[in-house]
Amino acid sequence: MTPQDAILALLAERAAGATLCPSEAARRLAGPEGDWRAHMPAVHAAADTLAAAGTVALSWKGAAMQERRG
């Protein structure tokens, strides 16, 4: 599973308009015993790619964001 796949799978499991934290995708990639923090750079890059393509929208505490920070 790629980071993009993990993000899209999590979103597909949720109601329309629902959100997720990138760490959730990293945890899915790492598995129950894995180091999810090691997956964060790839998940962030995947989120940036998906946002640039218009596939997902970025937000922080309900406010829309043009680009990811942090």
C-alpha cells in the first residue's frame, strides 16, 4: 500500500466531508508494531500531491488551507 492509497482508503471509510490526520495514514502503513513516525514524510508528500491534484482538500481545525504546513 502506498501513502496515497492509505490516505484515500481512510477517507473512503468515512462519511463525505470527513477528515483525517496524516498520522492515521502513517499508522496504517506501519502496522500495529511498526514505526509510524518513519512514514510521516511520505504521507505528507502524498497529501501534498493529492491536494495539488484537487483529489483532497486540506484543512486545519475546520479552516481551509491552500498548502500543508508542518
